Amino acid sequence: MMRRWLTLAIPLAGLAGAVGLAGLPGPITAQSGLDSRFANAPEAQRALERAERRAAQAQQRAASFDARAASASQASAKAQAEAAALAARVQQAEARIGVAEAELALVQSERRALDLRLAEQREPIVRLTGALQMLVRRPLSLSVLAPGSLRDTVYLGAVLDSTVPLVREGTAELRAELDRSLALQNEARTALAERRRAERGLAERRSELIAMAQRERLAARRARGAADREELRALALGEQARDLDGLVERLDEIGTLRDRLAALPGPILRPADPGARSSPAIEDAPSPTPSATAPPSDYRLPTDGRLTAAFGSVSADGARASGLSLVPRPGAQVVAPGTGRVVFAGPYRGFGRIVIIQHPNGWTSLVTGLGDLVTRVGQDVVAGSPLGLADMDDPTVTLELRRGGDPVNPLDHIG
């Protein structure tokens, strides 16, 4: 029986060390609990779903622009589509970073809850296995010298014979939790590696986009002419305008005049017979038609971010929002919300760098809060063309859509 007791006690001591005294896997990072960007696990789960949806949408946009570039017959249309495709891939990389961050936050949240459960389950196991280890370490000579100790040892052997299976059964759940902790550790490492890959991809895409913008600037500089004068006129208007509304109104007036001039018929040819009453050329000459009212097609948000102010909402100082305010990640890609022509691009007091786009049919978009610009005055853009990057210190981007100078809700026209 003594040998049997030793045979049972020794593996039990090993079980005690493995379950009761072994340390849990160490944390992935110094950060404990949920990622500071998320208040709780459900919020992280919703952020994960949004980021996955945005990544899929950006991938679809990139593929669509690639197809448009491949079928474009004009060099300008091809360049627009290529730039928009590259901007969509930048936004896809940004969304993939968001996916990795949300996944890591969820793993950290589950890991924290698991640590609490393990702490509760380990306490009784540690007490039991600690007592058993003390019995295992008891010298055999004491059993021989102490009266009745051999009988007690026999009884103890019988107890241990029935206790070991119970201990193993009782600690099965704990061992499974330890295995889950190791699995979570591996999942966290995978999420971190995915985030690093997405960050490297984002850096590469941004470098490509910057290089493309530089090539476009060089090509445009060789044939600027009137565009330079238009840009200087726009900057001068920005300095003279009493406020941002006045600047948009003045640019709308200039754009409307430009559209009316473009709609006028060309020069009329002299009739072959000057004595004739009229000529077919005069009778068939086109006349200006009234502007249509259709809003810009394929309208979209200029960046992906958290909505902090909706159209018509009232701020703490009583001002009513005439557009949308979005908070993306610092330095996020900002794109044109719709097809049109850039009529202002530059700094404006109190709003950072702004871009004003004139759309057909009297519609105008205003995008503010950019930290860097890659577009220029006079440039034709499509929905998704790169405009610049959100500010690094205060990444708040606002979008206003106006019809004839009056603000309208952009969400009513986003497909």
C-alpha cells in the first residue's frame, strides 16, 4: 500500500503544479482590458462589422474604377479613374487596419474575462493541491515513528485512490480554459500581424498616390495658362470673403456665369446669299436651355468615420449644422463626394484646408478640415477622386451639399 500511495501521490503533485501553480500565458501587450478606442465588447463588434463592410465596399470601388480606366478612351478620364482606384485602395487599407484593431480589442476583452474566471476557479484548486503536496513531501520516517501513522497512511492511500479522478474531473474545465487562453494569445498575435501588414500596405498605397499627384501637377503645370489665373482669383476671393457662406455664394455666381457662357451657341456662319431672309444655320442654331435640377450622381461621403454632427443638429452654442461632421482616423484619405469641378482648394480661416466642388445643375459641395491637399483649382473630379488627407491633430471632416446656395441634407442623396 505504501508503494501504491507513492505511485498516486507523485503524479498528483505533478497535476497540482500543472493546474494550481502554473502561471497563465503572459499578455500580448502592456495594455490590459479593452482597447481604449472602444467602450465595450459590443461596440468593438459593431466597429468590426462596419470596418469589414467598408473594406468590401472600397474593394468594389477600386475594381469599378479599374474597369473604367481600362475602357477610357481619353487620357484625362483614364487618369481620373486610376487616381480614384488608388484612393479606394488607400481607404480599403485603412478599413483593414480598423478590422485588425477591432479583432484585437475583442480578443483582449475575452482574455480579460477569461482571466477573471481562471482566478475564481484556481483558488480552491490551489488550496487542495497545496495540501496534497505537503502530504507528498512528508518524510516516510515520520510515518514509521509516529504511532498509528502506518494505518493512517493506508487510509490516505485509499482516499487518494478515489481523489485523483475527482480532481482530474474537477479541473477539466480549468484545463480547457487554459487551452482557450493559449488560443486567444495566438489570435491576438495574428490580429497584430494583420494590422502591421495593413499598415505597410497603407504606407505603400499612399506613396503611390502622392507620386501620382506629383506627376499630375507636373503635367498640369506645363499647360496651366488660364488655370493659374483661376486659382489666384479663387485664393483672392477666399481672402476677401466675409465668411465661408459668402465665399461659396460668390463661387456659385462665377460657376453659374461660366455654365451660361458654355451653353451659348457658337459663332453663326455668314449666309451664302447675303440677300436671303434667313439661312438654315441661323434657324437651326441651338438656344440655351434651362438648367436641370438633378443632384450629382454617385454621391458619397468624403471619408469613413464616426458621425458626430448630423444635418440640422444644434450644437452647444446654439448653431445649427448645415452639413455632416465626421471623425475618421488621423490622416485618413478624403475623396471627392461627387463628380464636378474644383473651384477652390486651399486654406480658409478657422476651417483648415477646404475644397469646394461645383457639380452640374447648380449643386455645390464643401469639404473642410483637410490637413493636406492633392487637388487643385480647375481640376475635374469624379466621385472618389482623391482630395487630400484628414488632419492629424484634429481629424474632423465636414461635408456640406448646397443647391442654389441653400444647404440640403447630403444623406438624402448618398446612394
